[in-house]
Amino acid sequence: MVPDSHRRVLATVLDRLSSVAVPWAISGSVALALHGLPTSCEDLDLITSADGAHELERLLGPIVLEPVSASERGQIRGHIGRVRIEEVEVELLGDVRNRVANHDWTTPPRLHADVVDIEYDGRRYPVVRLACLRDSYVALQRWDKVRLIDQSTASGAEAVDEPDP
């Protein structure tokens, strides 16, 4: 379920970005919730291109917590920044890649093929497809999220072998 604070921010984001030509989509836990999965939501993750991350920062500010810049954080790299809308932190992820077990990097999500429109609160939001979210969580070794997605899919996505602790 999407918390009320995030519902308001989703509407604000859609209003501010409705006229931009930059492709973007909702990712992370909020995307899972919009797909109907039971999960908690802390921040709001938006994926886009590297240039798009700078444009989203300009349009979604004025409270910039971290300016968009090329950076690497553990298993994630790309053009990353954070803004605050009301009480919700919005993470901007441009050309984001995840490090996989063999230390290679995934390719960024394809902002057309890996995105689906989901109707929520009477509005249509661009949301990363479950299969793409699952692939990201596998790369990040977020097995709790992988299991959540697997349990939600009627077709039963291919099981992932978790490494022994």
C-alpha cells in the first residue's frame, strides 16, 4: 500500500513532469506497491537518463538534498541525486546500473520497453515492470523483494538460488 504522504508526492511529480519530453518511471518499493504488492515505502525512486536526472532535479526542486552527479554507491552507479517534496525524499537515478555477483554492471532499464502505465488514484503513472524490478533486486541480492515478486506472479517466475550465508 502506498502511504498517504507518497500518494500526494506521486501526484505532485506527475503534475510537474507531465509536459517534459524526458522519459522517466517510478521504481523501487513504490513501484512494487503500485503493482499491488504489499511492501513498505520509504523514499520514492525515479529512473531516467543521465540528462533526464538533471532535468528532473530542476523541475522537482527547490529542496535539493544531493545534487545529481555521476556517482557509485555500493552496488549502484549512475547519475544520482535526491530532492525532497513535502516530507518524502525522491531519489533521481539517471542511467542507473547495478553491480552483479561477477562484478559486471547491468545495463540501465530501457525507459520504454521496461515501463508500463499503471492507473492509480485516477491517474496513469509510468512504472518499471515487475520483471525488470525483479532483475534489479536479484543483482542487488535483495532476496526479500525477489521472493515478494515471485509470490505475486501467478505464472511463478523462475526461482532464484540464494547464496548460503
